[in-house]
Amino acid sequence: MKFDRFSPIGIFDSGVGGLSVLQHIRQTLPHEALLYFADSGFAPYGDKAESVIIERSLAVADYLIAHHIKALVVACNTATAAAIKVLRQRYPDLILIGMEPGLKPAALHSHSKIVGVLATQATVLSEKFLLLRAQLETARGVQFIPQACTGLVDQIEKGELASAATLALVRRYVAPLLAQGADTLVLGCTHYPFVAHLIRQVCADCGQPNTQLIDTGAAVALHLQRLLTQAQLLRPAITPAPPPSLRATTTGSASSLQQALLRLLKIGDCEVLALAAVA
Ligand code: DGL
């Protein structure tokens, strides 16, 4: 592994979801160069077998490491649950940060002590999630209600952030959690912050407009900042900050990712490389 303070930070997800994390990283670390990888040719991960998710995560991580990244952010709860252990074994010296559904902050916020967890099927069935859930339920006296939101990632990948079909899907998953007494909802998939407005709308329609939504993107950006500082790998700050440098790679269509960057983050000048395959 060859990198220095000027090397990029690698960030990956099955698709555009990791952009919700990338936006926090850009805010927290405006001087850093970022290399985003959307594995859209293989999205969604959430309905795939664990072995497939591990294989994809290793292939993408290998690609990013071959591009001399100084840190890797697995901006995907599903990939983290399946593959973070294997990634740490393969790259023991790399700064490596995963995403985990925010059960801990949710347990602290919730007054009703009933928390809904919106995530992919693979995440809610993973050993990592089941273990964390059991630990916190015992330690904090909280009840977590996991809800696999099948189909929601596809809607977000298609750019359907405000359609009637997406709203109906959100309602189908969120309303039963509210009916069971949840006052806090964990966004346990990095795609979901892009439909937070629909989740809030459903909460309001159900008479619970004060429902808390928990997203861990900002916490991950701060954690990354801490680890880069400790390792003396922060890119030196120049005043005024240079325009943030961002490159992206996808196993899907370059123009779709370009449109998503514009739609979701208002970024219109990102160089996007489409790869036929990464294996
Ligand atoms: N964005 C991903 C996550 O945080 C997964 C989406 C998927 O590919 O199913 O879990």
C-alpha cells in the first residue's frame, strides 16, 4: 500500500447511498481528495447472500487500494455487516471505517424505549446486527423493531425520491413501526437519508411529527477525521479551501451516477469513470 497525506480517501457503497455519507465527509474534511465507488452493477446488496456481498466488498476495496487511498470508508451498512471483519483481516494497517445502524444513539434518544430500525434484509439478518441488538436490549431496556425495506433502495437508485410509489413503500414500512409505539427510527441503510423527507411525511400523517430519525453519516465523518489526525494523514489545509476534489467510479452507468451526483448533492463537475467489471 503506497499513500501519503495527499492521497484520496476511498468511499464505497452498492450504489448512490454512500453519497449521503460522502456529503458529511466533504463538510467535515473540505481539503481532502475523495474517490467514490458505486458498485451499481451489483446493486442492491441487501437481497444478496453474505458470500456475494463479501466478494464484492473485497473486489471494490482491492480496486480502491490499487488507487492508493489512505483510508477506506465502507459507506454501506450491508457491506459492513457482511465484510468488515474480512476487510480488516486483509488490510490490517489501513484506516478502515464501517457503517453500523445507529442503535446506540437511538436507545439514548427514545423516550418510549421502542425503536424502529429501517435497513436492508441482509443487515437485519446479519450476525453483527443481531448481536448489537441483543446487547443493547439487555443493557438499555430498549425494544428494537427491525424492518427490512425491500425495494426501497431500487427506488432511490432509480432517482424516484418523491414518487407516489416510493411514498407508498415508505408508508408500508414506517406506519406499522409507529403503530407499535416507536418514537425513534434508525436509518440503517445509507440510501435512506435521501428519502428522509418521505419518512417525515409519513410520521406527520400518522400524527407523530416529532419522531426522531437517526443517521450516523455525520458521526462517521468525525470518526474519520479523528483517525486521520491520529495517523498524521490529514491533508494540509490551504486557505481558502480549494474546490473539493472528487472522482467517482461505477460498475453501472457513468451518466446515471453523474445525474445522481447532481440530483442528490448538487455536484455537477465530477469526473466519473465506468468500469465494465471489477473482480
Ligand atoms: N446503502 C446500503 C446500506 O447502507 C445498501 C443498499 C443495498 O445495496 O441494498 O446498507
